[in-house]
Amino acid sequence: QVQLVESGGGLVQAGGSLRLSCAASGRTFSSYMGWFRQAPGKEREFVAAISWSGSNTYYANSVKGRFTISRDNAKNTVYLQMNSLKPEDTAAYYCAARAAPFPGSSSSEYDYWGQGTQVTVSS
């Protein structure tokens, strides 16, 4: 089992920045890690993913150029730096771990999930 705990969410004005963290514990393994988000009344959507080495990253078009995913394997932590935030970025953000060593952008491809952290961007 892998336990994931997100932190760093909050309320920020449009144009501001936040950094989300996801601490992993338990049975950690080489895998892709991802961030997803879900706004009220909408489906959970892919935000970003990163390979074990950190050398491969993937982003949704809606966040490309504004968000950066990174990881520190020594700390078993994945980060999501969010800059130039927009009101449409408001959502609950979830960290996820994928056992397979291949990238994935669908929530069904991820095996473990955190409880989520709320990000609210005011206009």
C-alpha cells in the first residue's frame, strides 16, 4: 500500500502562486506520479505527471507554461508549483501514484490517491 498526503492548498488571488506537496509513505516504488483536479460538478481531470527520475514530465494544455511538477525521491515528495493562477484553476487537487512505469493521463490508470487539497482562486 502507498499512502499519499497532499498539502499546500488555500485561497489565492488571480495571478498568484501556490505550491502543492504530496508526501508518499508505505510501499514506495518506481512509478509515475500525477496531479489531478476536480471542480464541483465536473469530472476529475489530469493536470500533470512525472516519471520516477523526474526527466519526463507531462502537462494538460490548460496548465502548460504555468504549472511545474517536480519530485524529490529522497523525501518521497512530489510538488506542483502553480503560477499565474486563474479562477478556473479552482478545484480540489489530488495526488496519485501509478504502479506501471509508463505515463498516464487518465484517473483510471492510477492506483493510489491522496485525500485532496482545495485550491480556490479569487478574481
